[in-house]
Amino acid sequence: MSAALPFHRRPGNRLAFRYALAVIITIIFVFPVYWLFIISFKTPDEIFAFPPVWYPKSLQLANYKVLFKDGDAATVGNSLILASVSTFFAMILGTIAAYSLVRFKTGGENLAVWIISQRMMPPVAIVFPLFLVYVWLGWVDTYVGLIVLYTAFSLPYVIWMMRGYIEDIPLELEESALVDGCTRGQVLWKVVLPMARSGLFATAVFTFVFAWNDFLFALVLTRTEVTTYTVQVTHYFGGQSNFWAKIAAMSVLGTIPVFFTVAVMQRYLVRGISMGAVKG
Amino acid sequence: MPTIAAHRQPDRNFRYWIIAPAIFLLLAVGLFPLIYSLIVSFMRIDMMDTDTSFAGLYNYKQLFKDLRLWQSLLHTLVITAIALPLELLFGLAMAYLFLEKMPWRQIFVSLLVLPTIISPIVAGATWRLLLDNQYGPINQILGWFAGHRVNLLWTINPFLVYPAIIFCEIWQWTPFMFLILLAALSNVDKSQTEAAEIDGASFIRTFRYIVLPAIWPVMAIAILIRGLDLFRIFDIIWALTMGGPGTMTETISIYTYTMGFKQFETSYTAAIAFLVIAILTVVVTWAIRRMGLAK
Amino acid sequence: MVTRRDVGKIGVAAGLAGSTSLAARQAAAADAAQTAVDAAKQYSGQTISIVWEAGLQALDPLNFSGPKWKELTGIDVKVVEVSTAEMFTKIMQDYKSGAGAYDALNVIPSWMPDLVNAGALEDLDPFVDKYGYREELQKIAATYRDNQMMVNGKIYGFPDDGDVFVMYFRKDIFTDPAVQAAFKEKTGKDLAVPTTWAEFDATGPVLTELLKDKGTYGAGFFRQPPYTMFMFQERFRNEGGKFFDADSMKATINSDVGVKVLTDMRAENAWMPPGVEQWGFVENLAAFLQGQTAMTISWPPYGRWAAGYGTDQEVLSWVPKSTIAGKVGYAMPPGGHPELAAGFCLSVASTSKNKDAAYLFIQWLNSESTSLQRVQLPYALRDPFRDSHFTSAEYLAKWPDAKDYLAALQAGATNGLLDLSVLQTDKYEETLRQMISKLWAGDDPKAIADAAAAEWDAITDKIGVDKQKAVYGAWASKSGAYPKM
């Protein structure tokens, strides 16, 4: 069979070609990250060397130790908590809301547009009134305050993304479940969510990332107790100083948990069940 | 788009129950700032005066006279119009590349998500270092290809700033499109695509008539979201050029940041915010209709 | 030679030892530090917060002054670290929201008119009198004392940081006979450290020509707009320029002087290392410490770090290793009147709930005895700002050339020029920054100077010409506003 296929369709060559391409593309995307990460091992002279140093002389972990000693690493923990918890709640509330929008057309187009309009508002304009509300509530510099905020701001994204993934799911599956006697809730839980697994995963990753990357709200709404990693990192850029090693080390610390989560949860990205089997 | 017949009494309110918490949260957090901004936009509050008397449409009139504002909108539009299609194309291509199994795919995909997880501020600063003429490897690499030392000032030269910014932006957010489209493509009914292939349909035809309709809901939304986010682009540009040279790369977010955050032009910033919302609402509504997202 | 001090406990102990001997000498005079400590003991157990620049600066209150204050008075000091870029915003937002979360503040002097106008800073005169601090306030170096402390005749902050631009040069190059001979041959003049910008523009290119093969250029600067903005303010005034016409309040930065400064600045880039337009503080520092530039201008820390003072500290491990220790000379920047760029004052927030405790802390920090220890901290970014700092035997002994270093700083404190400080200074500074970025992009200097002046006029109109005229007039009448020509 393979002899009859043209060169580029033969399985072996095709895989090799894909692989080469994959490696090249990955190198391009990862190179800047690599550069950032190795700064955490470089001496200042290696960071500011001409010509640039591609590989540091030694891989010493001193910079990481400093971060833990000074308690800066805790800010990574803060960001993890805030982003994870808010993602969790946003995914739940948002997905079921999306289901309502898709299957019941609740509120029609207007509601859908209103939901996405949250993402149109320039953050700078609303951060101060939010600050006022938070001062009044006593939520400044608290975990609760930021979790509520991030959850709320993630909702439009989750709702809209899950709308798309839920639409992909054939209605017949749900209808047959209903006919079988499931309640609406059970349909949602047993049929829709499993089918939307890959979408849930992809959406959750970036919901997390958006909360994780937030700077403006964390800057204004925290002081000392709940400093996030994004705010902490900016402390290393001084007018008269530049703690590149710390910046790099913090970035590594902050990236590792997310990286491993994505790597581990990846099997949910590709739906296991072939549609063909169910459609019959 | 088919809906489930609402013929079962006990479940009639189900649709409202499941959307209520989200709406409630959105209102609770979003309503006050919106109303506050609206009210403030009709006053003349800035750093020095807290003049809370009603000033009518003063700020809105100022908007139309503000050349810098409209230039920043133009800059934002240019960046969005170039980066968005490129991110979509690259993301789609990459999704196809990784769609079929390959050894170590998990590692590749996880690595490819890295650009988005690095805080945008850090990414911007890293790129500034990478693009530095003396201490960064980019010019060094270009020098290898050129055969001599290359002195390109990516963050200073007016001809290079836009390419630099757009490149960094695409670098950072193509993985977003990639991952989302990978999830969407993986949901496409394989039996259909395989049947088409056996029938001898070309890739383009298969894509156009089978794959695209299937992934369109997700793709359209991803385009919408990414477009809205590109509109708010800030960190990369701030780190690379701070909106410079002059105000050449100043986007609407940078302008709003300068006005609202540094110069405390509270009322004027509120007016800008509503202008932005108005523009985006029009665009989004048009886009939704066009893309068939609200059928 | 260079004493190695540890961060933390040893630093505190040494500091205590230092202040004890100082206090002993001042036994007769009322010691403001001691007064503050005594008066503050009644607030023992409370916590006060102070906003401080994040990063290196904040190590002072985190590792030294905060713990020491706690030891002496029982008051906890909560250091709120904020990036410089966001400090003004956070202070204003906290004030405007009524949250009152900050007790003491670090403010950059050029912000003070805006903060005072908004009502965010507490008038410190009553406290100064109550706790008898007038005498020690007088001993702050004249330029800082007379120019950075008051707004509208009232005290709103204590100058706490002797930020000034110093010219650093490689004295080994300038005294190298071979270089001197080659220079004389090329130009017919003797090689000397330039004292005017004309001399600088004549000396620099020749040095680059002579030394380029060995990897050294005549000079390098931090050319990024935020830094060059200060250098422009300095050079413009040294060359005779005035920011505004005092009567009409029209901007005069586009005068011939302004255009000349811009043109000259851009011409200099040609003989500086390629890509110098992108350099920030650390890039410039690295270049100088690695021997790539023979001259540069920057804040005082360069001088300490070039000598290797304190750079063995862990927290300064990001400073590139100095290859030029012992080879650095100190001088006034060309023109002789250096910019007192940025700087810091200690203030009390008007919405603080612990004003007395906050005030006592800043009095103690700023006092003769405590401040002397603070500016000597190896990791300190606080530069000498009191007359006694410049002549301190302890400081003079820190490294062989310290006496020249301190002499240069003292000269700067006497001749220095203030940052422009009027209403909404940031708007004017922003225009200058954009002017610089356009300059590096290649635009015509006259055109960009005119555009900048037009923007300044628009800003002044919006604020109110009369209002701004009054504030500018007050600023311009200060001794450090314009050099005596």
C-alpha cells in the first residue's frame, strides 16, 4: 500500500517530516523562554556579555535559594491559589451558563453580547471604582477579594468558549438521554460534560493563564499580604537596579506548575471516543 | 441551532437556575464600576480638581478633538488586523501538525504553551533583552546569516518597531489559537474526514466542507476573544517601546493607562472607556451576526 | 581595605555601635534620633506602614532600619514595596479612596506639588516643632534642604537621598602617557576630563578612535528616554536654557539652546557603542564596569560599585563584576551643575491613622545619627545627603578613593540643579520622554523641539496659566532651579 502512495503520504516520511517541523517550531517558540530560564543560572557578566552567552558556565541554584529564603517564592504560591480557585469556580459557573445559552437560548443575543462586553472595558477605567468598592468591603489585600474578581472576569471567556464546544455536541445524544429518563441536570453531568472534555481542558488552561497573568488588578487591589507573582516580578525592575536573576528564577518557579499540569492533563485534549461509533 | 423542547414542567426553570449564578457574579462585580465610570464621565474630575458638578458631554466632545486618541485607535487597529489573521493561520497549521499521534506529543504541546504562561510583563522584558543590540542573541543570529555584525535597533527604529511588536505578540499568543483549535479539531468526526479522503477529496475541499463547519463555532469565538484581547494589548508594547518613538506605537490601552493611571484624568478616562465599549460593541455585534454565532 | 559586612544582624549591631559613638560625641546637643525614639515608645505594639521603592531600596527598612526601630521602640514597621513607576499612583489612589492604609511615605520631590495640592501629604511643621527637629533639618546639605523640603513655604517631606548625577571617568586612561600623546598628536590639545559639553564632544570621539580596537569607547550613557529626560534637563540648563518664559509661561525648550542640545546629543551616539540608544541603568553600568566606556554619567551607586564596595553582598550579586576598581575618577558632569535627578523625601500621609508614630519614624530615619548609618549600608541605594555624610571619617575610610567620591557628591549637592517640579509635572516629563524617543528615531531636532514646546503650552493652558505660573515662579526662585551663570 505504501509504495502506491506519493512520497509525502507515506506514513514513515510523513511522520519524519512532521517531526522535523514540530521540532523547528518548538525551538522557535521555546527559545525566548529558554533564554529567560538560563538567566537564572547566569552571572551578571554572563547576562550582560557581548557577544551574548548562550550557555552559562555553571548551573548554580543560588538564585532559587534566595527566592525561597526571602519569601518571594510565596508569591508564586499566591498566584497559584488565586488562579486555580477562580478557574475552578469560573469553569463550573461558566460552563453551565454556557449550556443555558446554547440549548435554551436564554436571553438571546443580547445577553450573550452583554456577557462578552465585560471584556471590552479597558481595565484601567474600572480598576479604581473597584478599588473603592473593595475598600468599603474590606476586601483589599485579601484572597477572597481577588478570587471573586478573577472568577467574575473569567466568566465571559468561559461562557463564550464553552458555547462553541457545547454546540459541537450533537443534540441527539442529549435527547436520547432525556428519553431514557435523565433529568436535565443528569444530561448535563453525564452526557455533555464528558463530551466537552477537550474543550473544558483547553478553556480551563487559558482561564487559568489569564488570571495568572493579571497585573493591573493585583497591583491596585493588593498591598503586602496577597502579593501575586506578576506584581512581585515588577519589583525586580528598578530605576537603579535590575534583578534579572530573580526575574528569571521567579519565572521558572511560576511556570513549572502550569507546565506540568498541562502536560499531565493533555490526554483530555483529544477526545477518546470516535464519533462514528456513537452516531450509528 | 436546535434547542431542547421545553416541554417538561419541572425542568422549565433549569435554564435560569444554571445561568443565574454567573449573571449574579458578573453584575455584582461589574455593575458598580460601570455606573461609577458613567457618572464620572459626565463630570470633570482630574488630578487636581474633584469637580463633581455635572459637566454634560464635555469629555465626550473632547474625545473627538483628541488627535492622539484616534491615532492610538489606529495603531491598535493596525496591530490587531495584522496579528490576528497570522495567529489564526499559524495556530491552525500547528494544530493540524500535532493532530495525529506522534511520539512525545505531550511534551511538544506543553512546551508550546509556555509563551502564554510567562507573565506578559516578563515576556516583554525578555524580548527587550533578546532584541538588545549588544546583549541580545537575535542580532547575533542575524549577524551569522548576514556575515557581518548587524546593528538593528528594534525598539528605536521607526521602521522596525512595528515588526518587532507584532512578532513578539504573535510569538506569545499563537499557542492560544493552537491549543484551542487542537481541541476543536480533535472533536471533528473522523469517520467523515476519512470517508472524504477515500473518495479522493483534496485537503482543501475536506477542510472547507467538513472540518471548517465543525470547528467554526469554536474558531469564531476564539477569533472574537483574541481580537478583543489584541485590542487591549499593553505589556509587550510597554516593555519594548513604551509607546514610542514619540507616540508611534501607542495603543489605546497605553494611552488610557497614561491618562487614567499616571495623570489621574479620571473623567476623561471614563469617557474614553465608554467610547471603546461603544466601538467594540458595534464591532462585536456585527461580528456575531456575520459569524453566525447567535443563530 | 573594603570591610565585608553581612546583611542583617551584623549590620544592625555595627550600626548601633556607630551611632553610639556618634551619640556620645553629640551628648551635649539634643539628638533628634533619641528624641524620636523616646517619644515613640508610647506607641509600642502598634504597626505603622511605610511605602518604599521596591527592590534594592527596600532592603534598608526591611533589613536594617525596620528591625532596629522595632528593637528601640517596639513599633512594627510594615514595608509596602511598590515599583517606582507605580508609587505615585498607589499613593494617590490610597488617598483618594480614603482607605488610609499608608502611614509614612517615600515621595519623589518633583511629585510634591501635585501631592500637596491634592491634599495627600501632611504638613510636618507642627511635628518638627513638637519634637525639636529644626536644628538637625538645617544640617541637610543646602541644595536638598532648600529645594526639596517645602511646598508653599511649609515642610512636607524630609530629603532623604542625595541623588545627583556624577561623571565617572577612567582615570587610568586619562593619565596614560601613550593615550595622552596620541591625543595631543591628533588634536593639538592636552587630554583632560571635559568640563564643558563642547569639550566633551571634542574629547569623546577622539578617545573612541584611539581605543576602539581595544574595545573601549569614549563614553556611554543610559539613553533610554526616562533617564535621558533627566540628562536633557541638566544639559539644557547648563547651556543656558530656560524651561519657560517666566512672564508669559510659554515654553522655551525649543529655543536655539534646546535644539542645539538635541542635535549634539544625537551626534554623540555615533561614537558611542552601537545600540547605546537602548541602554538603561544596568546596561550602562555593565558597559562601564566591564571597561567598555571611558566616561559615563550616572547616580552615586555607580561610584560605590565600581570601587567594589558592597558588591560582594548577596543582594548586589546582580551587579556585573567591576574590572575597573581603583581606576575610577569622579567629577562634575560637563557644565558643572549636575541634575539632582529623582531623589526621595520622607513624608507622612494625610490620611494616616498614626500620624505621630509615622512622623517619629521618619524623623528617626532622617536624623543625623541614623542617616549616617543608612547611607553607609553596603547594599544601600540611599546616597549621602547631609553635610556630615560628606565628611564622615567612617565613610572616607571605605575605599581608597572614597574621599574624591564624597567630594564630588558634595560639590554636586552645592551646585546641583533641581528636577522641574510644577503642577502635573508628569505630563511635562512625558512630553520630554517622547521628545527623546523621537530624537533617537531620527526626526529633525527643531521639529521635535517645537512639537514638545507646543505640547507644553497646551498642558499649561489646560492646567491654567496663572495657576502654573505661580507654582513655576516659586520653583524657579529656588537656588537650584537654574545655574548662576
